[in-house]
Amino acid sequence: MELSAYLAVAALLFLIGLVMVAARRNLIYVLMGLELILNAANLNLVAFNRFRPEGMEGHLDGQIGAVFVIILAAAEAAIALAIVLNIHSLFETIRPDDIDTLKD
Amino acid sequence: MGEVLAFWFFAALTIGCALLALLHRNVVNSAFALLGTLLGLAGFYVLLAADFLAMTQVLIYAGGILVLILFGLMLTPPVTNERRFGRILVAVAVVGLGAVAFWEKARGAVWHAAAREELAAPAGTVREIGLEFLRRDSWLLPFELASVVLLAGLVGAVYIARRRFPREDV
């Protein structure tokens, strides 16, 4: 398969993640959408690493960047879920629309 | 031929499960649909000759982050009465924006990177990635910083998630 096929899949995945973050009324869905977005970026990184230009045969920088993204996504998921649990015990809800103490 | 078939299989698995996760009303089913997406991405990594990354994807995403999300689901109440109209409006807006970006990309110069030739796959990437991580003039500093970040994340998550607001009913 050529590079653009992988890029199209990654773009679709990014779009689905974006809709998930923007449209669902549940903080857990927001987290899942974030994971989808990060995964789409990862797929782009690995695909570009596979189709790298001439003279860069030995380089694996794209894959290493993807490993760092996975590391940071793991840390982000742990912290974000801790924050969600805290929000739940403080506000008794995890709807992002209801958490508006700072609004007025 | 086999590679093309495998690509379409993984593409269908990834996108289909992601759509299912997006559209399903039950959040537990959405989380399990996300599992299909993450495993499909691991398959893509195998197709792209990134064996170490495929293993890492299965271990950390499918094994770790998904379990974390399921725990988050179990510890929080389900959200009922989502307003459908606003949701559909936002979805249409985002998809429209994405379609515009997609079209621009498809017809424009950004996409011409696709003309590159696929290079011969290396025999395995585990050894090379390990050496890259520990070479001083390459990725050593980010690698060590990542361990510091993980430690800080671990301590921070435990600190934030501890029960500070005692509820009367417990």
C-alpha cells in the first residue's frame, strides 16, 4: 500500500476522535477521543518512518517518536482519570457541561 | 496481494470499531470497541515493519490504558439524558471541517509525499530502537526525561486520586 492510504486512515481516525471529544457529554468519552487522536498521530509517524526519503534507510526516528507519544499517553491517561475521579467526588457529575463553577 | 488484503482488513477493523465507539450509547461497549481500534492499529504497525511498536501498542494501550479507562467507568456514574441535538450539530460541524481539510489535502501539494517509494523492511527494529535510545548523541536525554515524567505522573496520579472529600454516606 502507498503512504496516502495510511494517511487517509489516520485522518479518519483523528476526525472520529475529534468528534468524540467535542460531541459526547461524558468525560470518559473525552479521554477515549484523546487516545484516538494520539493514535492517529502515531500512525502518521510510523507510516512516514516506513516511507522515508532516500538516504535515510537506517533511521527509526519516527518509530522512536511514536514510542514517546505512547509513554506520554500512558502518563496522561493516569493523571486524567485521577482528575475525573476527583471531579466526580467534588461535583457528583462527570458531564463537562455541568462543571461550570468558574463561569460566573 | 496479501498485504493489500491485510491493509483493508485492519482499516475496516480500526475505522469500524472507532465509529462504533463514537456512536454507541453504552459507554462500556464503546470502551470495548476501542479495544478493536487499538488492536487494528497494532496490525498496521506490523504492516509498516514496526514490530517493537506493535508489541508496545498491545501491551500499553490494549493492556494498560484500556483497563484504566474501564476502571474509570466503574468508579463513575453513567451519564444519562445526553442532548442529542447539540451532539449531532457538533458532529456535523467537525465532520464538515474535516471533509474540507481532507479535500484540500487530497487535491493539494501536501499529499504529494505519497509518491515516495516504499523501502525494504529491516529484519527487526527492537535492537536498533534500543541502541538509539541509549546512544548519547541521539535519544538518551529524552529517554531519561521520559522516565522522570512517568515517575512524576505516577506520584501525581496517586496524590490527586486519593479521597480528600469524605462523603457522608460512606
